[in-house]
Amino acid sequence: MKVLTQEPRISGVGVLDKASALLAIVEDGPATLAELVTISGLTRPTAHRIAQALERLDLLTRDHCGRYLLGTRLGNIAVEVKRDRLLGAALPVLTDLAALTGLDARIFRRRGEHQVCVATSVDPFCLTDCLPVGTARPAKAGAASQVLLAWEEPEELYEGLRGARFTAAQLALVRRRGWAHGPDAAVPEAVSIAVPVRADENLVVCALVLTGKRPRMPIEPNRALLGAVIDAASRLCDAAARTRAPGVRRPVAHAGAVVGS
């Protein structure tokens, strides 16, 4: 029999506390309506009405057996929190990586059909930086675009590949080896290495990108450069793990290769 492993917090607002009780039950795993009723102590009509309302708000969803699961909206909120807090730890990681390699290090996030630079090792007052923080560019070419798309769900992959300058086969290779490499679409004569930065449950929240011009950046990445980028991504992953929002899980995670695998 399913049991509640933690007591829901009480706000004093009746309908919110009832909704919180149902979310706390589902937080421990899929639950049927009967289990929601038994564990929460709510009447069946009340539990059903609140569960339906939470489902309409994408705070709950259903699996193929009709059981209630945490909805995608909760997962998206948790991921956004991790991304924002991760940026607070990004600058020293990017600075160390740039100092170690002599190359520019940046973090990109995917926003719809664009990728946005959200952190950089380059001095923000440097007038020669062609990709300052806030720069948005189409997510249709380059190593960063491949990493940001490679671990998405099939529907997102399909949409992302429309008009892209890479193929599904190339994304499969990125997933298998855990990194992407190639000419940088926005920096003339430059080459980039990109690796995913993950939150819990293997979710890719952003791409760590190391960029430089030849001959400083080799045509094919060597072990030293790959090791440096992967180590830096691991530091960022650790930062995301330390900011994990307790009790919030994303219900669906797409399987993919671990960085450096």
C-alpha cells in the first residue's frame, strides 16, 4: 500500500492545503485516485475535483494506466531555478577554463529556435567580443546547437532539425560520445567544442562551449582540451546538484549519454 513519506506543508488556505496534500502523495510516485483519497483523507469528489484542476494547470498529469504523476510545469519550474542558480557559479568555472586553455568559454541556453549566450569568460567591457552575454542566434548550426538539441524529446528533435545544418545522424553521434565539435557559426574562422551541462535526472540545461581560432583550436579536439571542458562541465553539474529543489522531480527524462562517456 502506498504511504506518504513526508508531511505536506500547511498554509492555512484550505484549497491550497488540499492541493498540496495531493502533490505530496504524487511526489513519492504515481498514484491512483483511490490512493489519493485514502492517503489524503479527502472525499473522493473533492480529491477528484482538485486533481482535475491540477491536471488542467499542468501540475499533475496521467500515465498510460491513468495514475497521477507530477506535471511538466513543475519540472520546468525546477529546471529554470537550477539554470538561474547555476549561472551564479558559472563565472569562476569559465574563467578557470579560459585561463587553462587560452580559449573563450561561454554558456548557451536554448530559447525556442534560438540559443542565447548567458555567461562568458570574456571581459564584459571588451569591445572585440562578438558574442557578449545576451547575444541570441538561431539554433540551426554549430556545436552548441547540436548539444542543446541532441537530448530533446523526439518531437523537439523533429522541429529542431527543420532547416538545421546538421542531421539526426550527427545528433546521434553527439549523444553517443557526449560532445560536439566543429566550425562556430557566429565567429569567423573559429572552431568550438560543446558539452552538455546537466541537472538531476540527466536533463541538459545548457551547453558549455569552448571557442578559438586555428591554430590555437585544433581541427580535431585532443584529450587535453576535451578533458578540460568535461571537467568544467562536471563542476557546473555539481553546482546544479547543490541547488536541487527538494521534492521536485521532472516526470519524464529522455535517456542520453553522460558527458564524457
